[in-house]
Amino acid sequence: MATQQEKGQAFRALHERGSAFLIPNPWDAGTARLLAALGFEALATTSAGYALSIGKLDGAVGREAMIAHVTAIAAATELPLNADLENGFGDAPEYAAETIRLAASAGAAGGSIEDSTGRSEDPIYALEYAAERVRASVEAARDLPVPFMLTARAENFVTGRPDLRDTIQRLQAYQEAGADVLYAPGLTRKEDIADVLSSVDRPVNVLAGLKGFSLTHAELSQMGVKRISVGGSLARAALGAFLNAAHEMQEHGTFAFADKAVSYRELSELLKR
């Protein structure tokens, strides 16, 4: 049984390799175990995927339930886990810092803090305040008795503000604040990702699995990306198949969807590993 110390060390080592690693996003313990059985080296939670799995919208789960979810996913496998902690579930820097401590106690080897406020009328924190929140989170991570990698997220491109210049300035400020990993979800153009990579000197996570995203693992790795996640895309893919099957039954009265379903045998074999 891997200790949290060992998971933390393994997670950091993945970011120090010469090539990018894939960090897929399960939404429950079962999908975490399946991904581990397939040979992935680390996992990340997805706030959107988990919220959908319990019939809620992204951002509506709350800290207590999310920490319980992180606990369940961390315990499901031997793999290092990065926790999607949204904006820390509160505006104040000290609240974000406490969320980091709770995530580490739940078994996470790393976690992300966003600069999104969660408020549609004012979606992004002012740069200075956002950096202060990252700094407080970094300090909390450094004070932990186990390794913990702090990822700082610049949310411009997923909140309707596709401003690359501001995004890069924010990532640079979060780097200065001590973040271990930098992440700007929503970037799909190779040129934009390249600009980010050339502007910072920390490992960069890229979100794949978006519409219009055509870059491959190999291409991203060659560019210098260190970590590739897919956010809620796996959950949405599964729910898409579910809805297609439901529509087929309801609208046509047929059940051909079962021909494409994974077999119990295959799932059982994976879960035995």
C-alpha cells in the first residue's frame, strides 16, 4: 500500500520527466479503479464530472461534499491524485489555504485553485488578489507534512474572457506566488499554448478533450507540455452514450445500444487487477 509520502513523491517525479503524462479524470471510485487498471500513472478529480454524476451543476457541490469525494477517489487506487478544488470554495485567501489542507488530509497528492469567482457578473478575481490567494494556498501546501503540488489555474478562456495576454500575466503572477504547476483551461490553439509555454518556467497542464482541440499527446509533449488532463470530458462521453441509449429506447423502442456496451466480463477483469 503506497503511503501519501510516496504518492506525493511519485506525482512530483511525473512532472519532472522529459515527456508529458496523461492524467485522466474519473468521476467516482469505479471509474478511478478502471483507469488505474488500464495503466495510467496518476488521476485527477473533475468538479464538473462529479457534480453531473450526482445530478448537480458544476460549482454547486460545496466544499464538504467535494472533500468527501476526494477522499473516496484517493482511497480507490494506489495512484497519486490531483484534486479539482474549484476556487477553494470561498473568496478569502485563508479559506483557499484551508481547502488545500483538507485536500491533503483527504489523501490528495496535489490540488488546483482557480481564479474564477463563480459569479457571472464578475467572473475573475483581480490579478493582485488572485495571486494573494495562490500565495496563501502555496504556503499551506509547503507547511504540510507530505509532498503536495499546488496548481494555479487562470480561468479566462472558460469564463468568456479569451484574453491570452491577461492569461499569461496571471500565470506569471501565480508562478511568482510559488505555484508548482500552471494551468489555463480552454486553450485550443497550438500558437496560444506555445505562447504560454514560452512565458513561464513551471510545468504546464493542458486541458484536452474540448471541441476544436486537435493536438495529440505526442504533439503536446514535443511542445513542452508536462501534464494533459481531460476535465469532465470522460464523464460527458459516458453520459452522452447513456442519453443516446435512452433516446433510442424512448423514441424507437429498440435496444441496439446494448451491442456497443462494454461486457460485464471485461469490466470484471479490469476491476480484479
